[in-house]
Amino acid sequence: MARFERPFEVDEQNLRNRLEEFVDITIADLRSEFLMLPKGRGFIEYIDFRDAYEVLKRVTGAFTTFSPDVVHQAVVENARVFCVVRAILGMTPGEWADVARTELSSDIPQNAARQIDRACRANPLYVQEALDTRSRSVTLARIEALIIIAAKYLTEGAPSVTEGILHRLDKFDTKSGLASIRYAATEEAPYAVLLYENSLIGGVAEQDPTEKGHDFCIPDENTPSVVIEAKVTSDDGTARDKVARIKVLATQRDRHVAAGMRPYDVVACIDGRGFRQRREDMRQMLLELKGKVFTASTLAQLVENTRLREFVSRNVGH
């Protein structure tokens, strides 16, 4: 089978002369991975999520008592209870923070809420250790505020709303407050499994779309040689936003070079059917990144076709 040249293998003039060909080739390399989710660094396996769920169920007396103090006790015992509560709410960390800011005038930026969620996922003793060392007082106050608003909403359930509007808590396990949660936890439905699956869709595996830092910066952010953005999406609107982010990085690179500083590669690792619908964006991305656009199909060629090759260890004398 004939092997096609990829845009990252040719010089800039060749790339411009054959741009449409390379757009076609790159789009053909994309996979429709909309049924696949990246686990991410803070992914919780089901057994760990279930353990946290059982802690919450035990401490609340099978969801008969859901006061902020009781829920906080469960979070101290196992910080992943924080993620279980979020799954019951059906909110992302940022949404939860917004509700707390609105209802309690709390100082909880969305990024702070994401960091708390990530820390609780990674370490079940995160809150206990913070209390023991009397550190992270601001974080602990924010956790307390988030628990207060969660307890309020989950105890009250979904309010009546205008016709044609659906409230986020109008679902079988939260519609009538604690009565709904108890029903879900005691009936035949495997509630811990349902919550775990909801957490996967709602953000436990989700990469934060608003993070401003680079996905990878080699060797470091102060003296980069390669900056890598990794983006996967099945939605063309999201793909547009991700391409815009990549183009911003290319502009930053150009300003860096114009200021007399050392040049570096900006590399995009993309996949998902969303990018297939953005042909013009693909053209611009290939030009802005000088062809350095890789997909899951071509990822094995990443090192040899970027400045990453400068960091490959080689045995002396070989």
C-alpha cells in the first residue's frame, strides 16, 4: 500500500503548494472516537468511587440525615465523597462553584473548584490531611461552602419551574430531595453504578477546557523547545474553539521569536470527528503550525518530526 506524505514531513513551501492535499490526508487520519473518553490524570476507578459512596451512605444513615456537618464528616473520612456528592448533583465543579457563589456569595473561582475536585479524586485523605496540618485554610473554607450548598439543594429537591423549563435536579434521584435519593439507594437500581456512570459523563474524566496552561511544555515553560496541545472532540463547535486556542499559541510563538528569543515548535495532537467538519480551520492550523499536526494514527511519528528528537537519549558509541 502506498504511503502518503504527511504535512509534518515537508518544508513550508511544499506545505503551501500542496495544502489541500494535506488537509485531505489529515482529515482522513482522524478517527470517530466519540464513544471513547480520555481517562485523564484524576480518573477514579469504580471500586474507589463505590467505597466513597458507601462512606457517604453509612455516615448519612442511608441518606436520612444530609446536613452540612454530616456530609463534611463523610468527606473528611474519604475525600472522594466530594465527587460522589457532585455526581448526585449532576454538576461539573465549575457549575457547583457558580451556584455556591450565587447563593452564598462565596469566593470560589471555577478553577479553584476544579482543583479541589481533582485533589479529592487523587487522594482520599486530602481533607483529613489538610485539617491535621492546619494548612489550606482557604481551600477548606471553599469545600465547606460547596458542601453547604449541596446539602441545601439535595435536601430540598427540584423546585417548581415555569412550563417549558427543566430544572437540573428534576431527575429520579433528586426530584423530591432526600426521599428521591433514599429511593434510588434502596431500590433494585444499582445506585452507586449509576452515579459512577453519571460522573464519567459529567466531568470526572473530563479535561478542563478553560485551562490556560499548555498540555505539555518540553523541557519546561521557561525555555520551551516544544509546546504540545492535545485536543479530542466529536463536536464541530468545540473543535472550532480548540483550533482557536491552538492558533493563539502559534501567535504567542511568533511574538516570542519577534522579540529575539529562541524559537520553539507548537504541535497539535488532535483527533475526533469534530475536526472533520472544520476544513477551513484545518487549513489554518496546518499553516500556523507549519504542518506539525498529528492524529492518533500518526502519533508514533511525533518525536522524529519535531524538536522532541533533541531529547531522545542515545547510548554513547552507538
